[in-house]
Amino acid sequence: MDLLTKFKSAIVEFDTTQSIIGAHADMKASRISRGLTEEVPFDPAEKKVIEETIDAMRDLQASIPLPIDWSRIGKVKPHIDEKRTALRETSDPIVRKCSLVRISWTGFFQRVNSGNVVTTPSEMTAAAFESYDLAQEVVRQLKKIGTDSRAEMFGAFRRRSSMSHSLLEVGFEFAAIGGTNVRTETTIEA
């Protein structure tokens, strides 16, 4: 379901107005109005906040057997924010351990760009892998293009969405990994 349909359905479902839903999403009524009429379409960040807010409102309503007076912004919004945070944590949890690929004493692998290995001195901006096996595969692929490296385990505390889950995500293409038409993605077991 697209955002506009989801938003309009939420207005009916919660028996409220677009400006009240917008207030719960920390957006001004004029911005909501212009976005819904597509005069100035919502950007991806705004879409995400709106969708998270509607999902949080739905979750909050499901947890309470009585109808909620959504117009009481000051009373209800903290509960919506709490639900939004909980839903975000459920959908994109923090991974406590990850594997990084060290290129040098002070450099970590970030990606391959047009055959060149891009490094970073920061562990937080380096390519992180939830799967140690995938990090080892990156080490093997880097060796094929002449770059020595090693995989190391770190306690990174990153969100799962910030992890790399395939060789393609970090710039390795079919030609760079032997020219075969073999699928290079590795599935991560949750």
C-alpha cells in the first residue's frame, strides 16, 4: 500500500484528521497538506516517519481496548513515540557483534569502487558483516585483486540495516569475482 493510501486509511481508521496524525509525526499541518496533495511530495525520511507513526498508532490502539482520543497530542504522543521506538527496535535491532575487514594497521575495508579498494580509518564507517563467513569471502575476493586483508570480530553495536549482507553491496561485481553468473549474496540467519 502506498503512503497516501495508508495515510488516508489511517484518518478513517483512527477517526481523526490529517493534521493530528501529522502532529504525532512531528510535522506541521501545512507540510502534511502539501505532501498529501503531492504539491510537494514527501521525501524518503518524511515517508518513513509517517509510516512509523501510523504503525505505532495502530499498535497503541491494539494494546488498549477503548478508543483513543488522538487529539490529545500532549497525552498520547509520548506513548506513540514509545511504540515507534519499540517497533523500530524490533524491525531493525542492534547487532552487538560484527566482522570487519582490516586492510592495514589503521585502515578498514569500506567498499570496492571501479576496481579500487576504498578504505576508512573508522570502524564505524567500515563495511560491517554480521556473518563472519561473508567477511572471510570478502578477504578471499580482495586477495584475488591483490589486496591483503584479514577479518576480525568487533563489538560494534550497529543496527542490522547498516550491515553489508552481500558482496554486491560492497562493490564486488560478477566480473571481479571470476566472471561467473553465480549468485553472490549470502543469506544471514536471524
